[in-house]
Amino acid sequence: MLAQNIPELNVTITSAGKITFTHIYGGDIYLTDLVGTPSEDAGFVSGVTGVLIVGSITALTNWDYLTYTYSASEPYEPPADGTLWYYSDPTEVDIMINEVGGWRGYKSSSYGASDTDARGYVMQDTDPNGVIISASEPTKQSNGLDNLVAGDLWLDTSDLENYPSLYRYNNDGIWEAIDNTDQVSQNGIVFADARWDTDGTTDVITGTLPSTVDLLESDYVDLDAPDYQLYPRGILLFNTRRSGYNVKRFVSDKFNATDYPDDTLPAVTDTWQTASGLKDNGSPYMGRQAQRRMVTSAMQAAVAANTEIREEQFAFNIICAPGYPELIDEMVALNNDRVNTAFVIGDTPMRLAPNAVDVIAWSNNTNGDGLATASPYLGVYYPSGRSTDLQGNDVVVPPSHMALRTIIYNDNVAYQWFAPAGTRRGLVDNATALGYIDAATGEFTFNNIRAGLRDTLYENRINPITNLPGVGLVVWGQKTRNATALV
């Protein structure tokens, strides 16, 4: 049966020797025999128990009954420990505030006698739904009726690339941006797991997802919430456990007597724990960045921990991870461990905009998420390109896609020490256009890399790929990321 490659069909044999057919879309499965009788070659004989009816008369004894689950929702089973979940909803936000005695729900009545926060804002008057979710600057609270008050929070959903873009309404009637990298002042914000529900009794798998509105007046926190005493009064806490737009990992029996011997354990000890983590500046990986972080972390760990590819018996002279500039550090370290027997082709981010400010910032690692590696055996290229896949669909390809082919072409037509660049040996024939992915729209935007930008790239030791009139696409640089410029 499996040899027939019937789509969506799976056939297994149970430990009792029974045969089970499963079709992912359900429905009825009919078996027919060329001569109208059971196939004795398969060991089927007539019987009256454990039967599968073929047509209207034939009964087969080798078949086992299936069990069925009837439910209005998709069946589930408890996830294995370590299971990852990308909670994709950016509108689910739980924010707490550090006030008298600990972390408080944003509209809690436990702030003290004045019922105000560290700035003097009356928290009970803030938006009834908590954070106002809007792609444009709000002029009213989320009910559309009440006026804004000092202390209202706004999440700007028009800027999901820099999520969460948070603002707080002040006494001057101005939306003030909250600095996601400030974890030390009363106007800053901390990103950490704090709670799932209002009392620790909701099963994180089978229970109803607690509403963020219900959390507004609750001061409950899980045992692993950050210590409020380490932060100033008034600082915000973005609860990454309950909020969406990040990747979480299932941890069974997280809150146990061994790890928390002096605490009262909650009724539910399992939990979801944020897996996508924080950047070096304390802001979180969110959205596509959170998903990508999980992939790149696994790839980095695989390269760093692999001792087999460091053996001399493996002969290779080019190292590349197309589309993943995050792996440049690990590839250079691998090459160093192999006594630099290879050349590393490094990418620039597909979303790196074609302007001098962004290029220089990434090249110098100004923002903490750029290129922090120097090596004379590393070449970095810019920008990305447009090509086609094996089915003829237009796809965006990283710069290494073009550079790798150009280097191989150069080695076929010239000596290896000749530069794989220029109008003779640097022609690009596996892409049709150059550009980048616009961070705001997610669309590929054409850009031929003008002369001024090519100069900026080259000065920052990034090899430009450009479109020359009358020539076409060409690699227009031969620099490495050598820490010391060679004269």
C-alpha cells in the first residue's frame, strides 16, 4: 500500500499485528480486489469480528477497529518538555509597574494611599483595556469616548519591525516614547517573564487563555518574576510570558519544591517560558526577529559544537551560510580552528537599507546587532538580489548567493589569487536585479547601488555588488575584513 505513494495516507502495523490506515483528511477508505475476493496473499480470511467491509459482502479479520474523538476543536495532546510555541498576536500585551511593595497590575488599587504611580499619574483613570493598540496616534481611550489621561500607554502597531514601540501619555498632552533599552530609570522598562494568570491556577495547556484585561488589576506574579527591589519605583515590566509576538518554550514542573524550597508553590507548576530572549541592550527579540533568533541560535550552536568539521580529513576551502550574517562569528572561529585553510563569505542583512548611515552602523556594530568580527580570511558583500527558484518563481537571494558563484567562476577561468571582481571576472549571472527588503513593508525594493554608496561600502570593507550601465551586475570589490588595512 505504501509503495503506491497514495497522498496523505499512512499505513502502520500495531504491536498486535493489526493494520491501521490513517488519512489526514479523514473520510471513508475502500479496498477492492481485482477478483472480488480478499487477498489471501496478504493473510486475510473471512470472519465476523474485527472486520473491514469491502463492498457489501466481504469481511476481513485482520483489521482492527479505530477509535474516534468527537470535538468542536482540533484534538491536542500535552506538548513534550521543551516544545516551542510562536505566539503570533502582537495585540496581546500585559504590562506591570514597580510600585509600593512590588510589581503591580497597571490599574491595580494597591499603589498606596495616593493611588498614583511614581510620576503622580492616577492609574485607575488610565485606559480600561490597558495598552491602547493602534497604528496611529490615539486621541481618545480605546472605548472611543473617554479623553486620554496621563499614564495611558500606546503600542504603535505600524512599526512591528521595532516591536514593541511603546509610548506613554504625559501631563503635557504628549505621547512620550519609552526607551526599550532603559532598564535602570523610573521611565524605563524591563522585559521578563512575570505571570500567566491572576493566581497560578490556570492550566497553561488546557485552561482558557487569561485575558490581559483581567490582569490589569492583579498583583499576582510567578515565582520566577524579576526581583522588584532591583529596579526603581515607576519602571515598567513587559510580561513576556503572557504577552504575544515572541517564542515560548514549554517547561513542565517549572515551579517545584527543589528549585523553590522556601516559596508557596502554585496549583499549576507547568509554564511557558520565553525562549527567544533579549538583545544585548535589554530589548526583546519579537515577531520575525524572535523566530529568526531561534533558528540562528540553533545554527550557531551546531557550528560551534561540531568537532567533526574541524578535523583535517575534511577538505574544503570556502565557508558560507547564505542569508545568515549572524553566523559570521562562528564561521570565522571555525576557520581559525582549521588554521585558516578556507575563505569565509559573509552576508549583509537583507533588510540593510542602502544609505551610508545604516551601512556604517552595521559595519561598525554601532547598535550591537552588526558585524563585530575582523579577519583577513573573511569577505562581506552587499546588497541582496532577485533570482528565480527551481520552479521559476521570483525569490530574494542574499549577496553570498551571487558572490559564491562569482568566486567559483573566477577560479575556473583564472588563477585563484586573481580578484573575483570587476568587469572581466566579477560578472554576476545568477541574479537579475539588486536591492533590499524594506523593513516597513517586507517587500523587495530595487536599488542598483550608486557610486557614492559604493564608496561608503568599500571604505567600510564591504564589497559592493552593483549594476554598471552597459555591463550588468558585477561584484565591484575585493576587500577582506582584515583588522589592519594593507598598504
